[in-house]
Amino acid sequence: MKFRDRASGALSNGMATWKFLIGLVLFLAASVVWNIIAPAAVRYDPYPFILLNLFMSALAAVTAPILLMAANRQAAIDRQTIESADEASEQDLALDKQALDLIQKIASKMEIE
């Protein structure tokens, strides 16, 4: 597996957790509260919170491709699993056919119908 595949999987797994979502909500709430109640001289993003909006837009722009890459990686893994299962099924079917042929030969030698 390539580094980019492992990285997208790790990032998407990290972003799809309650820990990440709760942390994001706490960060957003703290940012809004700070920029409302802090003295005007130390506010870094006063209302209408343009910097916060930019941050959220950038997060969405980065998150979507990462999730798509992780989904593509999982789809490739699923395809490989299905292909190997199909090969195993074909092998099982061939063995079953051989067993049936052998049973029919034994039955004919014993004169069993």
C-alpha cells in the first residue's frame, strides 16, 4: 500500500470520530465566544467571523478529497476481496465436480444407481 493511501485512510479515520467532531465544535465555540467577549484590542476575528468562515471552508475543501481517496482505497480492497472469493468459489466448484465424478465412477463400479 502506498504512503498516500495509508495517509488518506489515517486522516479519514481520524476525522470520522466523535473525538474530532467534539474537538472541532469546542474550537469553534471557543473562537466565537472569544471574539464576542474579549476586549476589542485582542479579538482576532470580530463579527461576522470571516476568518472562522475561511477556516471552515478550507477544512471542507481538504476533507472532501481525503474522504474520496479513502473511499477509493476501500473500493479497491473490496474488489480484490471479491476477486479472490470468486477464484476460491471456482476452485471449490472444480473440486466438487471432481468429487461428483469420482462418486459416480465408484457407484458405477459397484453397480449402484
